[in-house]
Amino acid sequence: MIAEEPDYVLLLQKNQLRLLELQSGELNHISYENQQVWTAAPSSDKSKVIFTEKIGNEWLVNLFDRQTKTQIRILKGYRLLLPWRDSYIAADPKGQFYLLDPDFHLVKSLPLKVNFELRHQVNLLGDKLVSANLKTDSNWSLMTLELLTGNSESQFSTSLPIKSSFSFNNDGTKSIVTIENEHINQLVKIGYNFSYN
């Protein structure tokens, strides 16, 4: 589940984007069968869904209109696009974040960079951009960026496993870490006594 709104839930299943209408129970496909969706977010007015896909080496941003049930391509070159107030937060394929105006023009770069090649999670919670990113030394970097003030706060964790998942509360001040159970294969010797049943 990517997002939950009063009248719908946005789902990402096996890189396919679906929208569950809560009143009717209807499950609509937003992405085409050949599209591999990477990220998605409702627009500010919740009437549209913004999602990214990669075709070859090119990152594309699409907009799905819930009313007309059609999608159009709105932007190229960004791996992530999140609506924020009357603007957008975008990230390029190298993980550098930017602030874009309502017409998708670059306003400024933001002091946040995420390595998309390693495990990562990015959330926009109110006026805070929160990220969790596994580093090459197998430690986690947690960062909060206040978009209105530009203040940022970083923390590093050396004790969380590589497969950790993060959930953040609504204002980005607390996180819940989920650690996957590790299943270790064991070699078991089974014997059989031919003299007895």
C-alpha cells in the first residue's frame, strides 16, 4: 500500500500500480501491463496519481487522471516526484533531490542525496522529507529535512540489519523499524532403520 486517501487506496503489486475505490470496491489498473512502476504518489488535490517508470535508461514521470482514467507523460529525467504544497520534490537517478515549481521548473537543489542502488525509503510527511538509506558499509543513514526552514538532521545506525524496513509517523518525528526474520537453512540427517517400521 503506497497511499490511503478517504475514498481510495493506492497499491503497488509486482511493479504494477492499482487503485482500489473504497466506495465501490472496484480495483482499477493505473499502469499498463508493460509498465514497470517504481514510485507513485497522489497529487495535491488527490484527483490524479503521479508515478515514475524506467524505459531503457530513461526515467519518465506520468500522471494518471482518476476522472478520465487516462495517463499522460509529464516529465523526464526524474526517478521520484512528490507533490508538496504548490510545488514538487523531485530526485534524479543519481539520488540528488530538488525543489520544482508548479510547472516543473527547477527552483533549487536540496541538501539530501539518496543512493537508489542500495536499500532505501523516502517519505514526505507534511513539511518534512524523511529518508532511510543503507550505506556501502552496511550501516543505515536516517535523515530528516525540514523543507520550510532547510534544517536537516542526520543519524546513523550500526545495529540494524540490512533488510530493515522503516515506517514514520505523520510528522516524521518517530520511526518504527521492522526487522525481517532470517530463515537459516539447516542440514538435517534423516536415518532409517531397515529392521523396524
